[in-house]
Amino acid sequence: MFAAFLQYLFSGLTSGAIYALAGLGFAIIYNASHVINFAQGEFIMIGGMASATLVAAGVPMPLAIVLALLISMAVGVALEKFAIEPARNADVVTIIIITIGASIFLRGATQIILDKEFHSLPAFSGETPIGVMGATLMPQSLWVFAVAAVMIVGLWWFFNRTMFGKAMLATSHNRLAAQLVGVGVKKVLLASFALSALLGAVGGVVVTPITFTNYEAGIMLGLKGFSAAVLGGLGNGGGAIIGGLIVGIVEALASGYLSSAYKDAIAFVIILFVLFFMPNGLFGKRGTDRV
Amino acid sequence: MGTLLEISGLTSHYGRIQALKGIDVTVAEGELVALVGANGAGKTTLLRCISGVQPVSGGSVRFDGADITTLVAEKRVGLGISQSPEGRQVFGPMSVEDNLRLGAYLRSGPEIQADMQRMYDMFPILYKKRELPAGTLSGGQQQMLAIARALMGKPRVLLLDEPSMGLAPLLVEEIFRTIVALKEAGTTIFLVEQNAYAALAIADRGYVLETGSVVLSDTGQALISNEKVKEAYLGL
């Protein structure tokens, strides 16, 4: 009984960590531009697909992973440069639709350049399950937790301890004032896409040994990352992390105790619930400002 | 003293509405120049054009002899144009200290710390509250922070947009005393105010802006005693 619960919890935390990274990606771009980047899931997919393809082609895994992250970041930067920036005077909804178009384009391009097959990566440190109080934990899950934790700590450090990180935060709080102290908002926007792409790709790489990946894998992961971000309060980094873990755990418990047929529906139920009952999310800004 | 800031024939539009209709304004080094006018006259628009955050549709902005009309905002800060914007616009959730540090975003080196200390000496309340989120400060304290943040950029010209807006009379006095002190320390200041009397009283020269055009310009004292100005802006 408890072992089963623990088992669901492990699997929920594993996918939750990936949703958290995707949710952070949404939050970072949203903060820099108020755009919801629906191509976020494609960064996850590209990270997984590129690393799997490179490893299959004989590139040593560490190098393949680094290359996959760089490819994903390059795609993020290109997306901003060639799709978002030319439309910077359009309204936010238009730009959001552009990101949906970009995500379809990226899926199509992956299909053509790579293929339509499922791919996997070897687990980073073996496949021997670890027994924990009757439940089993795959070593790769530990990799997922650890890598997500490192990314989160790294992000915290970046936004709180580096000048450029603070400038990105400042831009999200007050774009005009940021420009007036000399922050280049174009650079901030570009960096936000590169950073979000990196977060997504890291998630994609570490989870691929568990879930496999193909050109369509980003759709669901992206939408679940989005529901994580919405649940946590759009634009709130800590909220996105907790939102991701909640989405992951609820989804795993629901598919365990109810039916696995509902697994993918959970994220959408959560989005609807949040939109109906707490549109600011768990930790979102209430609309109060000193005038 | 040479001309530092020279605006000639400047026009700017919001969509089809023309907010500035050919403005000519100069600010010389070391001067305190006031721009007064009613709400909606285009004062804030002019300052935003100078800082490069509002598109210019005609005319030119020259700074220290160089044409900066099309320069992006961050480069202008680098040249030495800092602005304390209307409505203060502090980075609310960030600490007072971070707000100040961001004022020196384009600078580096050890003297930033010394400048920060200077700001704290000038506004001791900011030192006391340095670790608090800027959004929790009172309106007057936020105004001091906005001015201090602009000063952290080591400006060659300081643009102040409505520093007295929404403040209690005692605080207004304090802000204006600060502006006078800054001027006496040699800072070049371009002050935009609705509080025409207070602004003109401390200004070397002043301009009166009406619906996008400069209608009067003279020394601050002369404008204060000008009948038209008295009637329209000073309520005398």
C-alpha cells in the first residue's frame, strides 16, 4: 500500500522536476517579455532528440549532451531573433501565436532533419533499480532530481548574485526604469530565450533515458510545464518549481489510483481549476501596487 | 560653460497625435533648467525623447556636440544622461540596495561602493531601509531612491521628471532642497515640474511648455514675475 504510494510519488517527482524546469522556462520568457512561449516544449524535445541522435552517431555522451544543449540554445536565440524580434511592435497575443507557429515549424523541421522514430539515451549510471521501502527508484531519476536541483540553484545564483541576472529581473519588474538605468532590453530578451532553451534542453536530456523522445514529445511536456507555470503564478520562479512538482505528483497519483488513461488530462484539469478559482496561481502577484 | 544638451525642432507622435511640435531647448553645463507646463503639455514626452525611450519623429537631440537622436537608450545612459522618471518607477520587489546598484549598471569598479555610500549619506533613510524591497518605501522615500538611482549612473546631465508629484508639502521642500544641493555641487539638471513656482524659483533658466510647444523662455526669476506665467501657472 505505502510502497505503491511511494512508487507513484517517485515517478511524479521525476516528471515533476522536468515540468518545473519547463515552467521556469515559461516564467523567464514571460518575465522578460510578457510572452508565453509555446515553443518551450520544443526545447525539451530538441535537447532529447539532438543528444540521442549524436550518441547514436558515435559521439561520446558528455560531448553529445553539451552539443545538444548548445543546439537548443541556438534554436532559442534564433527563435527570438527571427520570429519574435521582428514582431516586437505587435501585441502580445500575436507574438504568442507566433510561438505556436514556431513550435509547429520546429517539430516539422525535426521530423525532416532527423526522423519520426522514438529515440533513447543510455541511463547515465546504469539501470540497477534502488529499493526504497518496497518501492524502486531508477538511478536516472536521481539524476533528474540532482540536475534539476543544480539548475534551480544556479538560476537562483544568476538572478540574485550577478549584475546581468539582476538586470533581467529589473526589466521584468519595470521595463522603462530598466532602460533608463542602461539595461539593454533587447539583450535581456535574447538572454531569456537562450536561458529558457537551456532549461528545457537540460530537462529533455536527463529525462530521455526514462521516457524516450520523438519529434512530438515536446507538445505534452511543454503544456505540462505551462500548467506548472500557471499553477505557480505566471512569472513566479519559485511558483513554477512547486507548480511543476504538484502537477507531476498529482498526475502520477491520479494515473496510479484512478486510471492511467487520465494521466495527460490532469494537467489540463489543473489549468482549468486555476483559471476558474485562483487566476493568479498559488504565488502570483495580486494586482496591488503603490500609486 | 558650453552647451551640454541641445534639442532643436524636436517632434514626437503617439500614433497620429502630435505630442511635441518642434521643441528647441538647450541646457548648458552646470545649469539648472526648469521646464514647466500643465498636465499633458508634453513634458514627460520630451524627457523620454531625450532618454531615447520615446520615438522621435523629427528634429534632433545633441549631447556634448554629438547627434544622439537615433541612439538606443542604454548608450545614452553610458554617455551620461540619467533620468529619474515620472512616478518614480523603482524596482518594487528588489531591495533598495539593488535599486541603487542597478543605477550604476553600466559602470564597474570600486568607486561604485563609494558612490553608494555617498547616496546613503545624502539620504540616510535609504541606508536604514537598504535591505527592504523598494516597493515598501513611502512615496517620498521612493522619490529619493529614484533620484539616487539616477545619480548612481554618474550623469553629466540629470533629468528629473516631476520629482514633487504626489508628495506632502514638507517632502516637496526636502526634494527641492536636495535638487539645489545637487546643483551647487555642480550637477547639470533638467527639471520638469508641474509645481511651476518651486521649480522656477531654483532654476537658472526656465521654459514654459504648452500643448507641445515652448511658448516662453527666460531666466527663472523673470518667468516667475512674468504676468502670463503668473496667471496660468502660479495661480497668483
